[in-house]
Amino acid sequence: MAIWVRGGRLYDVVAGSYRDGDIRIEDGRIEAIGASGAPLGDDQVIDAAGAFLFPGFIDCHVHLCMPTEGGNPDNPWAGKLPGETAIYAAHAAEWTLMGGVTTARDVGGWDYHEIAVRNLINQGKLRGPRLFCAGKLLSITTSTTAYYPGMYDTANGPDQVRAMARKQLAMGADLIKIMGTGALTSTEYEDARAIQYQLEEVKAAVAIAEENFKHCAAHAHACEGIRNAALAGCRSVEHGSFGDEDTYALMAEKGTYLVPTVCVHSALMADNQANANLLPHIRDRYIASEDLHLKNVALAHRLGVSVAMGTDAGTPGNHHGDNMQEIERMVTGADLSAQDAIYASTMGGASLLRREDDLGSLDVGKFADVVGFAADPLTDIHAIRDVGFVMKGGEVMRDELH
């Protein structure tokens, strides 16, 4: 039995324009697009007349185990039973899927609960996006590991980095995540402008990842940390806030993806509860860095750096399920066009994950991941946050278009 999605306007992410046509789906993949015959009697027909249909969106930076409601990142699961973390992650995965994200990369979980959630999603026992998980992220000895005891594994020097990277793979990780610099959402004793892993340590993590057909993602705000990530062969730089023209040019030369996470600032400011509960030094950092972060993402894009969308969902006020706000903010804050922001959120993510054959566009042979809107996001980018239809792998997860 085939599934037909009929009457919608289909967005071509490469051309940046719409085409009219029906989508015919067999066994979870797109079998044909356009005039491909009439449905048979037992075929399922989904009426998408008037809807604007896009490929499933890809969020390359989430933390499904991190609760966003309280606003205080200092060990949020302290005193809780372990099962609460896993249950929260399962809910967060479903919220993320319902928000239009059919594929996500979790770049720092909590005691591997997110990998358990990924496995159950793959088995059809939970609803959520197609997940690629990093397991625990690798960090030098730093005060911030006390904030995130279930998220970090400490490793100092190339040998320890290699050992801890191998541990993540043994636990089922799909990629390796390292801390190239300090973070904003950290203790008062950590500086986002400071280097953490040095070049030889980053190279050690990249080697383990690539030898195992995986990739390495580097958290990096500071300029030198971004350079180290690009020189070492990291697949992506997360945040990339404080780079300069030469550094972004190096990223473009090396083919290093930028995952900007520009919505972290505006999401926090829009959430009164999270903002009120946030530690003052973290709030001050978010406020002080926003303008430079936005300007630098625009600069990196102009210099030809490949961009893949990532929200950092899991930071205070940055709620799972509101992932489309990153696309909106890339347009309204970082001056990307709607077409470029949507490309970064579809084919950009697919390319980063090396899954261009399966994901990122509405093309024959790819997974039938389809997200629909009643209004045109190209005309009004704010419409991107009003998701009305979600299909993942040919299965309808949400249909509120009519």
C-alpha cells in the first residue's frame, strides 16, 4: 500500500522555490514526486491542499536530557531518581519531533539516557526524531563538570582523550563531542574566551572518531579554539561565537561546518521563569555576547562557511519542541535569507551528518520526512514556528493543517 501526500506546494531546498506535485511514498521512502499515476483503492491519501511542504528539519545541536524550565543549569538532576532523566528525555524527543525536527544530533546527554531513548525510537517504541548521539562530551578538568556530572567525561592529554572517545563509542555513540574552549553556561571560574583542549588533544579525538567512521564536533567560542577544531579536522564547530575573518576563512577552506545556536540568547530573554532563576553571571554573559555572536555568524556565512542549524535546546528557556525559533533567529538576527536558513536546516544538516542520500530534501529515494505549514515561511519567516504537519519515515505524527 502506498501513501500519497496530495495538493501541497513542495519546497525545493536547492532551487529555493516551490513546485506543485504529489508525493508517493512506499516503505517509508519517497517513491515518486509529481504526476505519478492515480492512487489505488487501498492507498492512503493525505490531503495537503494549500499547504507549504518542506523536508523534515534537522537540528544538529540538542541536549534532550537537559530540562529547560527551571533556568538553573547547576546539576539539575541532583536529588532526582535516575528514571526521571530518561522519562524527561523521552518527552523532549517527542516534543522535538512534533515541532518539525525529524532528525536531531544530541551533542551531550546524561548518563546515556538519550542513547536508550534513541534505541527505543529506532525500535518504534517511542516517538521522536531520528537521533545521532554523542554520549558524554569530553572535557579537560574544569569547575563546570560539577554542573553537569552526567554529561561530561574528564580527559586530559591525548592518551586520555583517546581512551574516553573509545568509551563513548563503546556505549553506542554516533559521534564524539569535545570542549575546545570554555562555555557561557558554566561556573564563574570558566571563561568562554579561553582554550580548553589543545590542538594535539583535538587531533586525538578526531582520529578516534574518523577511524570508526564517525565524526567529531567541537564546542568552541574562542577564536583559537575554532582554529584548532578546523586544523584538527573536526566536522563541526558548535557556536563559533568569537571568531574573526581569518578563522572563518580557515573553516571555509577546511570544510568545517558551523552550528551557530543563535537562539540561545533570545530564547532565554523570552522566558520569564528561566530568566528569573538563571545565575546572574550566566545571564550577563548571554546578554554581553549576543550582538557579536549574531554579527559573526553573518560574517562566517558571507565567507562561505557551511552552516547547519542547531538550537542548543536544553539551555535555560530554550525549550524542546520550539526548535524552529533557530531558523527564525538566523533570519531576523544573523541576516541569513529565509532560503539560506532553511537550507542550513535541511541539506546543511544532512551534509554535516554525511546522510545526503537519505535526508535533507524532498527527492525520490530519501526518507519520507515531510513538514507542512499553512502559511508560507518564505514570505513571513515567523510562520516557520507554526508547524501544522509532521511526517517521519512515511508515518504521520501530526496533522493540523485542516
